[in-house]
Amino acid sequence: MAFLNVEKEIEKYKQELHNSFDVASRIVIKGDDKVGFLYLKSFTDQQLFVDGIYEPISRYQGDITLDVLQDKIVKNSDVQEIKTNEIIDNILKGAVIIFTEKAGLYLAVDIQFYPTRMPSEPPTSPVIQGPREGFVEDIKTNITLLRRRLYSKDLVFKQMKIGKYSNTQIVIAYLDGIANKQVIKDIEKRLKNIKIDGILDSYYILSFLENKPDSLFKQVGNTEKPDIVAGRMLEGRVAIIVDNSPIVLTLPFILIEEMQSSNDYYTNHHYASLVRVVRMLGIIIAILAPGAYLALQLFHYNVLPLNFLITVADTTQGLPFTPFLEMLFIALLFQILYEVSLRLPSYLGLATSIVGALILGDTGVKAGLISPPGVIVVALAKIALYTAPEEASQITVLQFIFLILGGSLGLLGLAGGLVYFVNYLTTLDSYGTPYLAPYSPRIPQDLKDGIFKSALTEMKTRPKCMNSPNKVREE
């Protein structure tokens, strides 16, 4: 084995890393031998490096080889011999690179350390009963959370890196023998074809995985809960885990997933069915209520009960805006308040609610700028929107579309819009799975976990729409 010039090697790789301030190096002279260390201070446990690597090597009497490091010096860390083209990659991962002059070896010791968030209940998916763990921004922790739920030799994790500068680690997870192999191949192909400078979150790869990236409707499942991901993988889906993101993506995706919640599987199935119906009604109200109210007020007031019609007429008389502009103004006002509440510090949230609800709403009504029925209808629609929080952005856009249709064409416009969007949804496809399954096309065996949920003992087969090679889930 040829001797290494430790000083030149360290200087060379320091220059490759542009001599960044967090690149640290040390050299130990041991008689006629030299041992060099190169690592990132920002990624390395400094105390562990000193106590577990630097000082033991300094004290050791003899040549430093791979066997010596593994057996006598570094006993609790992963030590491996690497090639020159792997040095930079290992440094960026948080490893300490050891250069041995006499042995001519490049050795990597993994003592990576950086602050991570402990698994906690995700704010968007709270449960009354059931697991409260959520994914975090560390990919190793997320893989562990899945391993704990699926103790199976068939649980497969495939790794790749995407991003010219971010070099982000992405893992495809699935159950071999349950996930459809063609779906896995299609996902791998799409991910490998991504040419982008950086991946900062799982949403960066979302549009690359969608069949119709320009579509308004969501085409990739996402969740922060490992129990939900494990459940979907047992049904035949594939999970995509992205480092630095607590959001795990799942494919194929069907619309009925948005009606389902992890709470449904930890409670009585009759109650779960009732709640799903409520969610469905909430989505319908959120999308159609403002447009329907405007259509009835402008074009079909004779349909309204007389007492209600008189109330509406009294409260809207003398308003400076037309009914359409009034509803549009109220909807925009609620949207502005929502956006402000997201970005304000938490201690100002209550003040924002008071200003929005009492001052703007109540004072606006008393000043004769907006009507009470209009405020109530828009508020109801905005509240109902969060019966399916994952679809909030899409539903908000649909609210405004149907508000325009109802204000310009009446109930006929609403009916035409519904026909158009339902017909459009039937054309969507997610990796061979119909978007509206199990209702269009109708798949009787999959209806057991549709709007109405059956008991777990009755769901003996996996969803047929997922095209899993293993159909039976309960024998």
C-alpha cells in the first residue's frame, strides 16, 4: 500500500469544500507515522470525536489500520474503508475521515450529530384514541418509526439522492409482494428523471409525481403519521420519504382518502361512518354554500321560504354593494384574516380573532356594508372547509369558482360546474388506480372502506383498485 501525504490530502479536500469555516482538521504524529482527521464541526459530535477517536488514536501504540480501529479503538461507531471519490460525500454526511500515512487508508467513522425534533403528535392530525407519534425532519427517525410498525423482512427501503446542490436523500418504502411492481418502477423512473438544483421538502417532488401537474386537484397522498403510512402500505401503496421533511408522500392516491381519518380506525365503525358522512356534507357545504346563496338571492328568490326571503330583503336593503360584490368581499375578507393568522405570532392570534370577528364583522354589519346572512353563509363555508383540512387549498379555489358561477349563471351555472368537475375527476388516474374509486368505477368489495365503513373483520381483502398481487389481508 502506497504512503499518503496526509497534509496534502487534507488540504486538497479542504479546498474542494471551499475552506468553509466549519471544516476542521487535525494531524497526530505517532513516531514515523501520521494520522489526519477531516470533518465538519457543524455535523459532528465534538465530545465524541475527542473522547472516542482523537485521544484513543493518540494514545495507541502501533500502526492504525481498519482492524485496529474496529476492534480496539472505535468500538461503538461504524467504521469503514472508503475510496477517494467517496470522501466528500461522507464528510457531508457527518463522518470523520481518517487519513493514515503508513497504511495508506481512507477511513470513515460515522459520529453524525445534529439537533432533531422528537416525534410528537402532528398538529394537523390529532387523535382521541390511537398512536400520537408523528414524523420528524430526520429521515433515519422516520424509517425507524415505520420499522417499529412493520416488523417484516418484506419491508423494503430504496435510497436515491436528488438535487444538484442539496443532494437530498429520498427513500422509497413499500412491502414486497403487496405493492404493485409496475407502480414502484414508475415512481423510481419519475424520481430519477428529476433534474433540479435542490429539494428542501417533500412538496418539491410533488408535481414530478403527478400525472397532471397543472390540475387543481390533489394527486399524491401525504401525511405526518407513521400509522397512516403503514396502513396505506398494507393496502398496496408506496411511500416516499424525503430527508428534512416530516411529510411522507403515498401513491397511488384516490379521492376517498380525504374522507378517511386515523380516528376512524380506532373507534366504532358505525360512528366512523357517521363522521365520514359529516365530512362529505362539510365539503359540499364548503364548495357550494356561498355560490348557492348568491344564486338563490339573485335568480331564484321565489324558491326561498317567504319568511327567510323577507329577512334577506330587510338585511340587504341599502347596502352599497351588489349581492355578488358583497359575497366576494366577505369571502376575500375571511381569506385575508386566515392568511394573517398563519403568519402572526401565536400570542397575537387571539387579538386577530377579536379584530376579525367583532370589529370587522360586527361593525361591518352595523355600518351597513355587509349583511348578516352573507357573513353567516361564508363563515359556515369556511368552517366546513376544515372537515377535510388536507383539501383546504383546493376547496378554497373551488369556493371562488362556484361563487362566480352562482353569481353569474344561477343554479344552472352551479349544476353545470358540478357536472364538469365530476366528469373531469372521472378522467384522472393515479398510477393505474381510478381517482374516484371505488365509486367510479364501482368496486363493491372496496366499498367496505368508503363513505360507509365496515367492521375490520369484514375487510378481508386489500382494495382491488390498488392492483396488489397479494389480494388477501385476513385469512
